[in-house]
Amino acid sequence: MDTFEALSDPTRRQVLDLLSRQPRAAGELGRAFPSTSQPGMSRHLRILREAGLVHVRKQDRHRVYALRWEGLAPVDAWLSKYRNFWEAELDSLEAFLDSGKADPKSRQARSRRP
Amino acid sequence: MDTFEALSDPTRRQVLDLLSRQPRAAGELGRAFPSTSQPGMSRHLRILREAGLVHVRKQDRHRVYALRWEGLAPVDAWLSKYRNFWEAELDSLEAFLDSGKADPKSRQARSRRP
DNA sequence: TCCATGCATATCCGTACACGGATATGTGGC
DNA sequence: GCCACATATCCGTGTACGGATATGCATGGA
């Protein structure tokens, strides 16, 4: 299962959201989803692992899961391909409107098309 | 079907890739995927439409599809949430390297909310 | 050393739905 | 009426997702 498929499941995205705050043990994650059985959560974690989205570390008797930021690189790469065009669109719009105001959110460095 | 599910299919991502270059008529897209039937492509386009990823315009007897950049906003938003942490990680790493501190393997213990 | 904890894995079962082709039909524009 | 599609079915296959259950397996503690 590739990155995009792994991310297509809401539960797995929620798991990643939890892990984005801090690493958590498998059991902790399972308890965060009471409607999911232990093997069920374990399956989700397996998919996330195989997609390279999480990383496991053994600590005592626990398996501590942490987010692997690099695992999101494929999505980021795919998306930036579009972001370039997107921002080009927005830039054109801004230029057209000529509001003269800066982007309030001041997104990360607006990489222009090379 | 939500945005992430719509993007989980490789064919649909390829369609978006084509549309990122220029708008195309439905038939044109269909011909780009010879192994897909006409109703088959039409179904994919429907999913992309309902996910807000493409936009249709009637031109003569053709349906011209174009990418809706805003449709990718949910993915971008979701991803930037992580990109911030990602960059924070890199920053922390830099800070760590600058300060010449302890064990470099304690990476995962360090993810924290800003 | 024996046992409980904390998981991962393996089945089996069942439901649901994605994806595909094939075919038929509907529809708006020319 | 023809073209370019969209939609609707029906069919079939594959597989995701879920629970339930049993087992494997390492670690840490009594």
C-alpha cells in the first residue's frame, strides 16, 4: 500500500495527527480509538509503517511509535508540483487585484517555478 | 468520496497531472488512457468533480476539464500542519548541532508542539 | 524460572465498496 | 440526427476495513 492509499483512511490520518504532537506507545494509540480492537489498530500501524510514515522504537515492553516526517515527502513532492502553478495563479490574481497587501499567512518560502 | 480518497487512485492522479498542464476535453483524457472505457473515465472524472479537484466547462459539444487548484487546499492544509513540525525538527537539529549537545540518536524524543 | 504485560501476526468471517468492462440510454449542442 | 459525453445498470474481481479469537514473542518482574 503506497503513501496515498495509506493516507486515504481517516483513522490513520488521526493516528498521524496524534503522533505529530508526540510519540506514543501502540497501546496508547489503541486506547485513543476505543471502537477499534487491538489487532485492528495493529493493522493500521503496520500499514503506516510499511508506507514509511511512522517509525517504531522499543522501550521496555512498549512499542513507541513516532512520526516519520520524511514519509510525507512523496505527498509534499507531488503537491509542490501543483503548488507552483497554484501560486502562479494566485500571484496573477494578486497582481490583477493589486491590493498591495502582503499575504497575512505568509506561507513558507514561496518557491517560484525554476 | 473525499479529497484523500479521490487522490488515492493512480489513474486519477495521472489525470490531474495532465490537467495541470492544460485543460482538456473528456474525450481527450479518455484517449490518454486507452485501457479505460469511456464510462470508466467518466466515472473517474465524476469523482474528481465531486471532490472539487476539477472543473467542467462546456465548449461546443465538448466538456473541457480543468484543474481546480483550490481543491488541493485541504491536502495542502493538512500537510502544512506537518511541514511546520518537520521544519521545527530541522531547526532543532540545527540547534542541536550548534550547541554540540548530547546523543544524536535521541531524535524522536524531541518532537514537541511549538 | 514462571508468569503477566504489551504488542504483532495469523486466521476466519462478514460487509462494503472500489475498480473494471460491457451495454444501453439520456442529453445538450450543432 | 449525429456527436460527445454523462449516467445507469449489471457483472465480476479484488480488497479494504472491521471484529473476534488464538497464538507468538520479547521484556520485565515476582
